Amino acid sequence: MIVVAIIGILSSLAVPSYQRYIRKANMVDVISVVRDMSKKSILFYSEHNRWPTNAEVAAGAVPEVREPTDYASDNITQAFLDNYGGRGRVIVDVTAKGFGKSGRIRYDMVMHDGGISATFCHDGAWTTDAYFRQYLPAECQN
């Protein structure tokens, strides 16, 4: 009986740690898509001196950026570029399967005299849910 109790206690400690590990690993997949798309958007900016519009992305004017749902995986619903208020933006919608709750990662890029400043930020389900902030990159955990 004591052995069963010990196994139960160890299991109750191990399962949450394992889930946290899996969700952090899933975030690596999401962040790699964000960074890949942001590089392509920055390349477009360097050639045209402006961020791409949604219509240009849809028309194929941003090389190698696929349709939003082409990025779909167990962790991602869709990923797309957006031009918002003079900023380049990459938006990735994440799945509940990969993170226990659906949400959104947004990566904003702003051009300054010294170059591009880019910051991860979060919205959707992660705005008020501190639980999910732990899976975001360090620059987002404010």
C-alpha cells in the first residue's frame, strides 16, 4: 500500500513537468516559423522600402511565403504576414492540441534609422493567462 502511494505521488509530480517540457518543445516549432517568415518580410522591406501588404503576400510577391494554412501542423493552425500601421507583422495561430489552449503569437517589426527592431508579443488567449506565458520566448515574458 505504501508503494502504491509513493508511485502516486511521484506520478503527480512527473506528469505536469512532462507536459511543460512538451509544450516548450512545441513552442520551438512555432518560433522557427515566426523567425523564418520575419526574415522573408525583412528581405522584402530591404528591396521595396516598405512592408508587404496582405494582397502582395497572397499574390506571391514575397518569395517562399506559403499560404497561411500550409504552415498547419499539430502545433500551428495558420501563419501569415500582415502590414499593420507601418509595421511588418508575422502572426501564428497555435493549436489547443499543442498547448492545451489555442492562442496567437505576434511578431512585430519596426524600421528605425539603426535598423529593424523586432519584438515578440502575445495576444489572444495568452494576454491574461500567465500559465501560457511560460512557453513564450524570454523577450515575451514581461
